[in-house]
Amino acid sequence: MENVLIGWILILSVYGFFMMGYDKRQAKNGGWRVPERTLWLIALIGGGAGSYAGMQTFRHKTKHTAFRVGFLMLAILDLAAVLYLAGKWQFG
């Protein structure tokens, strides 16, 4: 079960990373944008680390305090979950 959850977080993180890049490209080209609600949903359900990395890599949504702080917190939670599930980190 742990491997499934780790896989879920990794897949959603990759997806979140690419969605941030896609949305940035669309913003520059005047195309269809990814709704902010969708970007948040991806980050909330396990893609926080990738979404944060994408935000930094593509310099997208970095002026929005809610994204900077929220995505960072979700990234920390996701990374802590992966470490815990992988048995590399124990609470208590």
C-alpha cells in the first residue's frame, strides 16, 4: 500500500510540474488557461512538490502569496509523506 501512495504522489507531482509549465506557456501565448482551482486541486491531492517545483522553474504564479506559501506547505507535506511511507523517517 505504501508503494501505491508514493507512486500516487510522484505521478501527481510530475503532472503538477507540467501543468504549471503548460499554464505559463498558455499565459504567454494568450491561449486557454488552466483554472487556478485545478492547479490547487492537483497540489492538494498529492502534487504539491511538483507544483511548487514547476512554479519555481517556470516562474509562474510566484507573485501570488497564496500560491507561494500554499504550494510550499503542500510540497513539504508531500515530501514528509513520501519519507514516512518509505520508512526513512519515523514520527515519535
